[in-house]
Amino acid sequence: MPRVDDYKAAIALAAAELKKINPKRLAPRTGSEYFFDGEKEWLVAPYFGQGRRISWPEITVTKENEEGEVSLTEQILILHYILRCTGEPLSEINIDFRQVPEGSFYWSAFVARAKKPLLETFGQDLDFYMKVARRLGGQPVAVGDAGARFLAFPLAPVTHVLWRGDEEFPPDANILFDETISRQLPTEDIAALAGASVYRLMAAARQMRR
């Protein structure tokens, strides 16, 4: 498991690259908004429907109109998306994690980080899953027995799919991505993004069950 120092190093590397780039050029291809107040420049990027501010010339990531700090993992995802995103339109063709570059190699980690928690939390109650998903902005999809699509970033949707199971097969789940996802994020970040999409729902589910 990466250490805090590893996360901070990844953030520093991404920030060093972003310092070299005019943020105004990045806005159109990342689906972000560009702002300039005469001294500082910044982008506001949607992250699961919430604004995240990326500021120049000192690259920082903060919440827009919200309290609290942005976690190191989230900062990495946001900086890497802003840095790597090509602006290529979504294909609307879904793939699973094994179809992204080196996805099969990281499959077991992906299952532990994202698929298993999704299934363990919601596999026995798909109606509750849909209730939680809708509350967090998920758009229902006609795949499996229950499913929702979340716009993690403007060009990086994440789709959950769940099956009820029956006498022959146990409940199952999967997480899908647009086939362009590898042009927006590296494979390790794709796994982290899937995990983030699940953890948000798990946190909301705990609140709703109280």
C-alpha cells in the first residue's frame, strides 16, 4: 500500500508539470471552468458533481464552496485528470477494468478496492443501492438488475452494475468505464476512481441507515 510520502511525491510531480502549462488551455479539454482575478488563475473542475479548485501559479487543490480539505488520493486523481485528459469525446461504449491497459494485472487489487466493497454493501439490497445512488447524483442505467452512472469527471464516467443472484448464482457486481478512460487517467488512477465512487456511496449508506 502506498505511503503518505508516496502520495505527496505524486502530487509534487503532477504539480511541477502543471506549472508549465497555461491553465486557460486546459479548461476546454478537461470540461473545467477558467478564472482569473488579475493575480491568480484557477480552474474549477467538477468531481462527482462537486467543484474542485486547482490554482496557479502554486498548484493547490481545494474545495469550491465547501468546508474541509481535499484528501491526498483525491488530489492525485484531480491533478492527473487535469494533466492527462485529452478532451476526446466519450464513446458511450462501456468496458470493464480488465480491458484497460494492464487492467488484468491489477484486477485482484481492483476487486478488493472497489468491486468487493460495492457487492458487500449493496448486493443484498439493490433497492437501497438505487436510493443511495440517486441521492448522490447517479443516473439509473438499464444494465444488470440495478445500476447507476456517476460523472466522476466531465470525461470520466463510472458505472456500477449489480445483479441480484438466484438459486444458481450468488449476487454479483461490476464497475464499468467509457472505453476512452485510459486516455484520461492512468490505470492505477482508474482503480482509485472506481474505489472513490464506491466509498462515497458507502458513507452515504451509513448515514441513511442511522
